[in-house]
Amino acid sequence: MKNLIQNRLNQIPDLNERRMLRSVLNDVYSNVVDYNMDMYDRLEERIYSEISDPKEKFYIYTCIDIADNVDPIDDFLHPIIPSDMEDVVYDMMEINEKLQSGEPVVITSVFMKCSTMELKQILDSDRTYKGYVRTGIAGEPDENIYDIDVRLEPCDKYIRAIENLYRAFQNNSIEWNTVNCPYAYKFVDIVLYTPLSLDEQETIKEVSIDLAEHEKFKVPNVIPLWNVVEVAARDAEFPTPMPVIDRIIYEHSIILDDFGTQNGYLVALDNADYIYSRRKDNELVIASIDNNQASWTLLKIENEANLGQKDDSDIKQKGYSFEVLSNKRELGFAGKFSSTKSLTIRTRGEIARLLKSYNELSEQLIFRDVEILESYEQVHQTFDYNIFIDDNIRIDPYKKIMLVSFEMSATDTDDYLIYDKMSFLMSELQVLFPEYKCLGEIRS
């Protein structure tokens, strides 16, 4: 509007008239225009804020870090398995029993800093590696060293933890969003196959493994982290009876002010008599058949606001040794609207918009095209993060292939997680398109 006024003023040939009219408009009309534009912007912001992202309190951040660097009172990321922070204690009787019965013994787990393709080749080779175990008896100076042979097998304990989180989401009727944790799939168990006869009084003091040409990938003493932590909470008041058709249930109220109202909360799976829960602004209401005041185990999903930061870029400055990843989406108005209405995605443009909503990943993996194929005979570059979600209706052999092609940005050609990040995007797409088998492919 101001540009239009200025153009019209410039067309007035008489300079005195132009000067006088400009003075009048600047004093009166410009302020009116500014006021109207300001009110328009505020109205637009209010309309957009009416629709929020339904998943904003349940975004999961993941990372790995050296165990000695993990802060036990960190207010954001916590060990996926808390016992990882404890010193390893080997049960010599259990080890001997397993060895005598021919069962494999998992000595430890290590992180392999390599691509998905390289790790698959290593595990598929089924080769053995050399190492040794150093033991001792308490109070005695002598030590024993045993040469051992070990194999590498996939470590699934962190994947099981993610599966338990998925079950908690389902149990709380919260929509699941694939956890972007490629680190969980890159841990391997070091499995002992060498027959040993260890004294029950011996304690294992050191385990050393040489992975030969793969030693460069081995990163010991690191543990995976996420922004999920268990907390114990008690009822704020006596339960409220709620009669239903066939029985009486009781609603338990938990005030969340002390835990942080900005966080997301799930009722953990191990709570007895749990029926359902619902969230208010600063309160979590849990329905149960128990009419007594009770304590509950909750899963608190820490919000990045706990750091006092405004955006994800500040999280990187926390000092974690490895890249922090998340399943957070940056949704515009259209994205929030489609999320709240559960609109079905059926166009190439909608697929592109969904993939682009993961900002950081879309900068590394540039969407190119999507194709429907009868089969795909090449080596798969992606895998399903949600392998624990069963689909008993659609049978894989009858599914067509949805192949999504990407171009990798020039700065990320050496990123060993690039195929894992693409797998995360395909896993999200797989949830939306269960009738297809979704695969990703990087093309040069």
C-alpha cells in the first residue's frame, strides 16, 4: 500500500502539491496503514496458532555419548537403558553353566561407526575374531589371561527398549512417530564361543577384542541416550468415582507442575489396573479400577524447552560427543491441519511435503521422485525401523514396491549415518502406506 501511494505521488507534476500531499499522507494515512497491517499480522498469527502440532510434546531426541561423559542429572538426555551406567559385573557361575551347555555368552556390546551396508557385510561374514580375558581372584596378586574366540551378532536390547516405548504409546492412545535412533541398530554383541573353565571366585577385570581390519569401526564404552526418563508420581487427591455401564472406575489426578508441564507424559506399561489416561494443561488424569490413592510410574518425554533454548541448533551446543537426532517435524499451517484431520496422503506433492517437514534430513537427502514397481532386485539401501509393528492383514509377497529416490547433498557424502537417516524417512512413510513396501534409494 505504501509503495502504491509513493508511485501515485511521484506522478503529480506540481512539486509543491506533491510535497503538501506527502506531508498530509505521512502524518495521517501512513499510521492507519501501519495499524491495519499490524492487526492483520496478529489475526493471521492467531489463526495459525489455533491449530497446534498434536505430537509436539512427544518428539524423541536420541544420541550416543561416552559413558564417562554422561551427566546422571542431565535435564534432557538420559540412558536408554539406565543399567548401562553401572559397572559390569560378570556372574561366573552363569557363564560357566552357559559354556558347559554350549550356549553363547555375551561378553559386552560395542558401537560400530560404519554405514549400514558395511555393518551388514561384517555380520553376514560370520567370522571369528581373537581376543583375551584377564581375570583375577580378590585379595590375590596373580592374574590369569585366557585367549578367546568371539563372533559379532546384532545387539537388539536397545531396539527392544524402543519397542517398549511403542507399546506405551499404544497403551496411552498416542499416535506413534518413528524414533529416529540409528545408533540403536549399530551396536553389536561380542559373543564368546571359546570353551573356558573359570573358577567361580575369579572376576573378569578386562576383556580385549581385536576386530582386525574392522577395528577402526569399533567405538567402545559409549551408550545410547534419549529424552525419555521414568518418574514416580502420586495422586494429588482421592480418586473420583466415575460410574460406567458395567462397573465403577476411578480417575486419579496427578499434578504435573513439579515435573514440568511442557513435557509429554505416558503411563508406563508396568502399572497395574490402568485403563486409560487423558492430559489437561497441568494435570494427568489416570483411570483405574483401584479406588485407593496410588503411585504411578510415568514416562516423561523431556521437551527441548527444558534447556532454556529456542531451537534445536542450541541442543548441539550441549557438548554431546555425537550428533543429536530427532523425529521432530517442522510443520506449517497445512501440515498441522492435515495432522489434526488425519488426511490421507495420495499425491507426490504430499509425500514431498512430509519428507521435507524433517528439516535437517531434507537438507541432507533431497527428494527427487517416487515410483511404484512390481519388484526391486537391487541391494536394499534401507530397512524398517518399525520392524516390531505387525501387519497381519497385508502379506509382503503381494505388496508392490514404493521406491523413493533421493539425491545426497555434496557436504554429506561421508556421513556414515546417511542410509540410516533415509531408513527413518522410509519407516515413517511405511506407516502411512502399509499397502506398499517402502524403499529408499540414493541416486547420483
